[in-house]
Amino acid sequence: QVQLVESGGGLVQPGGSLRLSCAASGSIFTIYTMGWYRQAPGNQRELVAAIRSGGDTNYADSVKDRFTISRDNAKNTAYLQMNSLKPEDTAVYYCNWDIRNHLGRRPYWGQGTQVTVSS
């Protein structure tokens, strides 16, 4: 069993910053890609950023140059540093990791953390 737990969400004013964390626990052999997704009301869930095991990253165009994804493999933790936040960044943010354990390899989702950007 694998659990992903996000933290760091909250209410922030436009132009502000937040740092999200996603920590994994449970049976883990290998963590491949770590990703952050978000879903705003009425919208589909979308990929925000991802980081592969080798460190390569990719970002949605809407967050490039504002958000930074990173990972600490020793702590089984991923981070999303969000700067220059805009009201349109308001959403529930989820982490999604591609993990191999004794059950095989598959993606796992966290429960989500709310980010609200508003004055």
C-alpha cells in the first residue's frame, strides 16, 4: 500500500507564493515520474508539472517561469514552488507518482490540497 499526502495549500493574494509538498509512505521500490496536477471547478484535471527520475522536468505553458518542481528522493518527497500566483491558479492540486512496489508498477494519487488565490 502506498499513500501520497499533499500539504502546503491555502489562501494567498495575487502575486504571492506557496510551496506544496507531497510525501509518500508505504511499500515503495522505485519512484519514476512525480507529477503535480490541478483541477478547478468545472474544469478537467490538468498536468501542471512533472519531474522524471533523472531530473528532467516539464511544465504547463500557463505556469512556466512561475512554478518550479523538485524532488528529494531520500525523503520520498516532491515539491512545487509556486511564485507570482494568479487567481486562475486557484484549484485543488494533486500529486501523481509512477511507483513500483511489490504489487507492480502503477500511478498513485494524493488526496489533493486546495490553493486559492484571491485578494
